[in-house]
Amino acid sequence: MIYHFSYNERNHFPEIYEKILYSRRGFFEKNSEWNDFFHKTPEEARYDLECNPLYIVAVEDGGDAVASVRILPTTGPTMLRQDFAPFFKGC
């Protein structure tokens, strides 16, 4: 099943949102060099808090999240321009 909700609606999908954060936490544990670049709890970034992104999540029948996408605004400060550009030389 596919779910979609905004950050402001995340409380309607607490288990799914927690799986998104758990997945991010796992990424940061495996890629510690990214930790210095983000605030102390990288799994919920300032872009979640400030931009009210849209999340699209695929969940299996058993409840396991298979994949998730966070859609952020592309005007004003953006994650690619502000945070990730230093990781991609010549970008």
C-alpha cells in the first residue's frame, strides 16, 4: 500500500513516520561522516521541521516500510544547495 502525508500530518501515521526516522538513523550510523554536517538528531532534519515536506511511503501488507521519499520545496534554501553541495564537487 502507498501512503502519503505531510510533516504536519505525521501524527496520523506514527508507526510509518517512525520507520522513516529509523531508516535515516541507520544511514547515519553507517555513514558517520555525514553526522558532522547535520544537527544532533539527523534523522529528523530541519527540512522536516521547517518545510512541511510531503512523504510518500510504500508499506508491505505485514506493515514493513519498503521505501520512502521525502519531497521538499525547490525554491528558497534547499537541501541540495545548502547542505549537500559540498559532497558533490563541481555541482
